[in-house]
Amino acid sequence: MKEFEVIDISGDVGLRIYGNTLEKLFENASTGLYTLITGVSKIESRTSIKVKADGDNMESLLIAFLNELIFHFDTNGFIGNKADIHKLTDNNVEATIYGEEFDPERHEGELLIKAATYHKARLERTREHWQAKIIFDI
């Protein structure tokens, strides 16, 4: 199963994300986000950060989680290549994100992501797996 696919939307960009579990879906969402920002193959796991997010339901929790990752990129230049979800409840997620500081000499800048949005957001369980659709402001 693929982890995610990029959705080309006029003026914005989106991800369709997949996972056998909700934890895997959240991990794949982080990889998808970082792929939009830069190629993750050149990111090294030099350090890690702990992130927490809260939401009213799983969709809002996924959006809050992605926006927390965007916040760490915008404020500290932290770019990740792997996420480990430690705790996931109906309204809380805690994770460790592995990566390093963004280096423009090694990491190609792709898109400047402003935020994950609620516009057409969807998270659902199919017969085979979990899937989500998230649109980002660029």
C-alpha cells in the first residue's frame, strides 16, 4: 500500500494519506508533509523533537498535528524524515519526529506550506485501511 499521494489543486496542494492503522496514517501524513516541503531522502535523523496536538475529533487532530509540524519548521527550521506515534486517542496525539535543521545547501525547497486546512478534510476507515484527505494553504 502506498503511504500517500499528492493531490494537485488549483492554488493549493493536498495529500491523500493511507495507513493500516491510525498511527501509521499519522506517520505517513508527516512524511507526506515533509515531502511537499523538500525531498525527504536527503534528510538525516540527526536529532528529534517531541510534538503534541489536541483536537475535537480525528480529522481535527490530524490537522492540528500537521500544523504543529509546520510550526516547528517555520520557527526552528526543523524538517523530519520519520515520525513515531507514541500515543493516539480520540483527541490527543503525542509523537517523536526525527530529522534535522533545514539546510538550503542540502535540502531543495519545494513548497512553502502555510497551514493544513479544514477545507474538504476527510478521515475515514475503508474495508482495507484508513485514509485521509488534507488540503494545505501554500
